[in-house]
Amino acid sequence: MREARFIPLKQESPPAPASGAVLPLPLAIASPLPSGVQAPLDLLHRPLRDLRISVTDRCNFRCGYCMPRSVYGPGHRFLPHQALLSFEEIERASRLMVSLGVRKLRLTGGEPLMRKQLDQLVASLAPLQTPEGTPVELTLTTNASLLADKAAALKAAGLHRVTISLDALDDTIFQRMNDAGVSVRQVLHGIEAAQKAGLGPIKVNMVVQRGVNEDQIVPMARHFRHSSIELRFIEYMDVGASNGWQMDQVLPSEQVRERIAEHFPLQALPAAQTGETARREAYSDGAGTIGFISSVTQAFCGDCNRLRLSTDGRLYTCLFAHQGHDLRAALRAGDDDDTLRARLHALWQQRQDRYSALRGTTASAGTMHSHAEPPADAARRIEMSYIGG
Ligand code: SF4
């Protein structure tokens, strides 16, 4: 059964505090767009290619860097169901974005597998094609704790591949990090199910925190060698306002690389495509590839082509944004497709985000130290659990 489209009957709850300020979508300069004007560039000449869709703000983990239990405890108010975009609204938004240049759709959360009947959403997105007739890449980021039972259905619905978050192989360290009693075995079981279902190539993301899980770098590398799974090491980022991020908790990718190369020699690979977040390297002995996402020490804003859609229908043009634009209001106000497309076109055209690059400038100028705050005001940043990583 398809999820019912929401018809508002009463005033909605106030926005979740994680969402930041909310602005209306910009008005269209022309609607429909003049023929030949389709794919917009932003003010830094970057196209729109990647749409990350958060389908729930809930997660069954309480990782300290994302949803610490001190903030997201039993009393926390998550979004009420009626605030969420329906599957029909997500499909419509995705279809319009694809007509404007999006080539990849990534479902995220929270933990996206906590949204009921997610395979139905996947089935509605799977047929989307670019204006040139190419299928849109459809991916999912998950902690994999619920994946074992769902992998086959997601594949059957049309999901192409999964990216899995796993921060340690040692069960004590992992359970301390997820603060939810989920074992490494449960996640590995989910990974096996994804492999069996054919949801590859699979990527595993490990957020490295100095003093927390840095001793897991080599064991993780060893475990995923020869597996055809690409392990990617992510620098701990200052996303949101609830994790108390400090610069001295970041272990730079260069140091992660050195630790791995001491055991397994590496050689650099060229970037596969523009806008790729990871710098990839291959094991010299042919045991596979790994990646480094150096969001803090080597900003990649220059070719960032990502747009984020929150669970309740707000669009964020940067992971570190302070404000979103209310697509849900426009969807529910009855705007037709031409008008919505033109308004989305205008939104991307006015984008000029480059938070990490500016943070890097501040750091290299020597003004950023272990407790320093990057250029923007951290307290007002939106939370990663609200818009996905
Ligand atoms: S900081 Fe913002 S603009 Fe820069 S890479 Fe991250 S999401 Fe893109």
C-alpha cells in the first residue's frame, strides 16, 4: 500500500530546533523557464548534481558526534508524522530536481531504514531518468543495523547501492560510540546481506575521532581489504551544534593515510568524477581501494554540487547552512511543476556556499586553534541528523 498523501487538518507543531531559520523558496523570474534554460549554475559556477534526501529525523543510534543522548534523550521531540514530506512529495521534488541536473539521489536520515515502507519510496524514485534518458543513480546511507531484513526488498524495489557507516570493529569501542547497544556483528550481518542482494559497489564510512577510535584505523583497513568494499575515512566535522566539536579531535587524513601505509603500501588514484568527496588510493598489492574524505583539512567546496532536502521539506544548499528554504510550503500551496521548477532554478542560481573553504582560510591564517570557532556561528548550525551527512 502506498503512503497516503498528507492533507493538513490542524496547525503543525513548531519547527524542530535543529532546522535553523526558514525562508520561502525564491520567486521564479520566469515560469515556465525559457526553452533551452534547464540546468542552473550557482554563483560559483557549480552545477546541481546530487540531491540528498533525509526521510526521517529519527535514528536508533546515539553517536556522540551526531545525536548525543544528552541532547536526543527520551524527552526529545522528533518531527510529528504530518510534518514529514510524503513519498509522493519526495518523488515530485526529486523529479523536478532531476530535470534541473540532479544525477544522483541519496536517501539518508537520521537512519533512513526507520522510515516505514521505504522500499515503496525507492520504487517510485527508481524509474527517474535524466533529460538525456540515463537512469538516475539511487543510493542509501545507513548504519546497517536494520539492513539484514531489508536489503533484498530494497534491491528489488530498484535501489542501486548502499553506503554504510561503521566507526570501529572492536565491539566495546563501537557500542560505546553508538550508545545504543548495537553490536559490530549486527552491522557486519547487514553488510553481508547488502552484498548478497547485489547492492554494490558498497562503501563503508568511518568517522575518525582522535582519542576515540583512532586505534581502529588499521584493523578496519585490514578487515575490508580483499572484500571489494571501499572503506573511506572521514575527518570528524563541526556539523551541527550539539556535538561540542573541537579542532583537536580531528585526526587529519594525511595522518590516517600514514598509519595505513605503514602496514599496507598505497598509491594514489585519479578522481573518478567531478564533485567526488573522497580522494581515493589503491593498495599496491591489489587488495582494493580506500578513500579519504578530508572535509576539515582539504575543503572540496570548489566543485560541491550537493543539495539537501530535510525530512520536513526544507532545502539546504550547504551541510553547514544556518537556514533552509521551504519547499514543502510551495508543494502544498499548489504551485504547478513549471513554477516549482523555476523557483528551484532560482534557488540554485543564488547559491554561494563554501563553508569549509572559508574555515580552511581562517585556519591557515593562524586564527583557528583547538577551541576556535570557524567563520560562521556554530550555535545556529543545523544538525546532521536533520539533513543527513
Ligand atoms: S561546506 Fe558546504 S559548500 Fe563546502 S563542500 Fe561542504 S556542503 Fe559543499
